[in-house]
Amino acid sequence: MLASLLILTAAPTSAAFADLDAIDRQVALFTGAAVGEPGGAATAVDRRLRLQPCRTGTALSWRTPAHDSVVVQCGDPGGWRVFVPVRNAGQGQAGEIAVTRGDAVEIAVTRGDAVAIAVTGEGFTVSQPGEALESGPVGGWIKVRSAAAPSGSRNDTMRARIERPGLVSLPLP
């Protein structure tokens, strides 16, 4: 079992940091079990972490189908991602994505918004900054363009599902 957390990207730029207790609570709600309980986080998030506050909210998802760890991801451009190991994880636990900001069925992404485009496959996720070309609610499919694409280019236009404000995903089969 994993004994620590792995941070892929974290670059704090100010004295104010993300609330680690809130991240622990979000993981507990997502897994349906408290820290240390079977099915819950193996340990609390490492208190030495200094994560940038997340303006667009965080999204939680299972890292693998085995539900062995939870991915907590900040959707801000250049946002951080933390992997939280789960104790004695099993099948049939909470859903695939939990949104921690906003609970009404409203427009989550508006045309022109900056978004993180996450391409997901079995055991991996790659993300890049992009722009929403349409508006839509969480769960809706919209056209997006990579930020690396020249303005007006249609070559990098793709359809992606809105996971939460600031994050869209393009799942691979």
C-alpha cells in the first residue's frame, strides 16, 4: 500500500495555501469512508504540502478501476494534482467524478472560458490548457480548442465532456 502522497505539480506563489482539512473531507465524501477506515483514505493528506488555493474548485476521481487511490485535481491553469491512497479499497464505491464547487444544474463552462483539457485512458491522464468554444452544464459535451492551436484554427478542435467548471475530459476507449 502506498505510504505517502505523490504531487505531480505544485507551485505555491503566495502565503495562502489550500485547505488540506477540506481536501480530507472531500476525499471522505467521495469514498464514503473516513480517513483510516476501510475504503477511506489510508492517511490524512500530508500537512507539509503547500498547495496553491484552487479558484475553480477541485475534482475527485478514482485513479484506477481497482479504486486503490483517489486523484484530487485543481482545474486552474497550472493547477496541482494529489494522489490519495485508499485503505482496503474495493469495487462498488462512490461514483467516477465528484464536483466540490456548485451543486445546481447550471452552465458550468461558458464559451471563451479557459479550461484544462484532460485526455484519459486506462491508467493515465494527460492535460493541457484550452478554451471552451461552446457553453454547457456539467456532464454536457462541448467543443474545445487547445491553447496551443493558432487562433481560428480548426485542427485542434475536439469535443469533450464537462467534468466541472474549468475542467473538460476526453476519455479514450
